Amino acid sequence: MVFQRFSMVLVLFAALPVALLGQAQSTAKPKPHVVVIGVNGMELDVIRPLLLEGKMPNLSSVIKRGAYGKLRTVSAPNCPRVYSTFFTSTKPEEHGVTGFIVGGITANTNMLKQEPIWSMLSKNGVTVGMANVPATFPVMPVNGYMISGMLTRGKNCEDGVLCAPKLSEVQGGDAVYPPAMKAELLKNVGDFYIDCERMPSAADLKGHETEAIDAWLNKVQLIRDQQTQLFDYLLTRHPTEFTWLGQSCEDRTGHWLYPIAPYNAGYNPKINAVRTEAFPDQYIAFDKVLGAVLKHVDDNTYVLIVSDHGIKPLREFEETDPHAHMDHEKTTPVVAKHDFADGDDVPGSFFAMGPGIKHDLRLMGFAASVYDLAPTILHIYGIQQPAQMRGHVLSEIFENSENKVAQK
Ligand SMILES: [Zn+2]
């Protein structure tokens, strides 16, 4: 079984003190630095006007200095399904994490049947740091640290689906590797929320729509502020060669506060006419998170910003689709979704900059897919792509096929 093959190697990391792993790098040739920022549900239709208006200066700067485009996603895309494809470059049926709930159980890392990229990098001596990345609970041993994201279970979030347990309230598995790092984070960052706030129920909203929307948006921003502080702490105190950070509030907001028109399915003026800027504002807020991360990035660092899918207003014919947003809303009156049967209706997005990456390059059509992220990262580190990976190295984004590797 594939899982056993890669978990055995990771046991070695579990046995090594973190400090020793850090020292092991000091005599070796410097490795490239890569920072991946994952955004759950980045909708280019909403982002483009914001870029034009100059409201996302940090993302604009990445676009000018790099390559960007749509990212072809899988069918009926949702977060765990696509993230596990990012991790393994294999199909959902191959890696096993086919959705939020698999065989009646909330998706978790023990279900992964293909080796994830953090394991491959760790085995090759690359230091790895991951925080708030979806579908990484319970955390797995790496050559560095891992703090879980979406699908972390805890108090008031027992099923782990689209809710926000505090770090101290996590149950049913570890949210932090190595375990000793948890106390350090509680002391220096605080008892931060993992993932993002649960969407309000129809009953919570009825008769209190404006108050419920405002309270929810305030909580979302509190969570984002805490996570920004966490990222800043990790990048300052625990720099790693490979770092993957995640954000998940954008998608959640889009599901019920997408700025739709009265002719769209599900329009309710008591909700959809109240805070029409709420969803675009999420991306403006994300841009500030990106700015905080970019402060830690130098010209020799690769920055890859990826989204697992977009999100679009509901369509009338989707009401009879058995996949229709079943995992997400419970009773929240959703007005937008992403698990359309045709994933090309809601492509993700991809932005890349770094040494040897072309400037101001737009990838046309579906030149890049969610399968290509892991092979491209392995390529940057000079690690051969394993046979099971279905994606390809995005060689078109590099100035030459033998891309320049960061000189430190
Ligand atoms: Zn969603």
C-alpha cells in the first residue's frame, strides 16, 4: 500500500528533534525557497475589477512580476477534493479524498492513498512549514512543522466541516506537528481560530439579517487577523525552505453573500442587498494578508498563489443536480456554489513569481491545471516527478526549461 511506503519514512522525522533537522541543512547546498499561498475559492470575475481599481496592490505586483492564469480544476470541485489533488497530483478517486465526507466520515489525512508533496519534500531534505492548509488534519510528521486548516475537528465543530475550532479546542487528532509547538503557539500567537467561521443558519438569519451578516463578517475578519499574525510569526521565527499557507474565508463568504442581481436564483433583498461589498471585500482583505507574507519574501523566493476553484451564482438547472452544494450550506441560504459537474465552469487561479519565472505572462485557456502544482514544485527543487503524478511541470512559465535556481 502506498500510504505505508511513505509513512515509514516520515516516522524517521517524527523521531528527530526539530532543532537537529534544522542544523542538518547548514552544511548542505542551499535549496530554493518556495512560498505557496492557497486561497479557497478565488473568483477571477470578482478579482479583475478590484485589480483594475487598484484595490489589490499586492496581487497586482505579483502579476506584474510573474505569470498568471486560470487553473483547470476537477469535476464538482470542493476544497478537500482539490487540495488533495494539489498535494498528490492524482485524481480524487486515486488519492481517496473525494469530498468533505467520504464513506460517512469527514475527510482526513489518514484517507490519503497517494504520497503528498510534503512527504516527498521532507524525504529529500527540504524543510517544510504548513499552516491553515485545508485537508491537513490530523497533521502528519514533516521535516519542519504543520498546523492544520479546514476540516480540523474540535469543540462546537465536532464534524470538522466548515467551522472554526480554537487551537485549544481541537479534538480527535493533532492540529500541530511537532506536538511541542502547540504550547509555543498558544503562548506567542494566542488561541487562534483554525479554518473560518461557520455560515449562519436560516433560523439565525430570519428577522435579524443585517445584524447576523455584520456579526459574521466581523468574526471572519477577526479570524483573518489572527491567521495573519500566525503567518507572520511562523515566517519570522520558523522560516522553512518550503512554506504553504492557506486562507479559507473568501469562499465561505461567496456562498451566501456573492453580490448577485435580483434576477439570480435565491435572491433575497434582506440578505443580498445589505452588504453587497462583503464578498469583494474578502479579496481586498486577502490582499493585505498577501502583503504581510510578501514582507518575508526576497527576489530569490518563489511565490505561488493558487486557488482550488472559483465560485459562481446558482443556475436554475443546477437545482436538480444531486451534487448541488450538499456539503456546504446545511441550512444557509446559499446563492453561489462551485461544485458544478463541469469544473471548467469554475476554474481556480494560479499566480507565480520568482527567479527564472517570466514577467507579465498570462497563461491562456487551460494551460495550467491543479495537477501541475506538485510537479512544478518538485521541479524547482530538482526532484524527479514520480510516475503516479498526472500533472506536468509548468515549464512555459520559466524563462528556459532549465530554470534558474535561486542563488543564495
Ligand atoms: Zn465552498
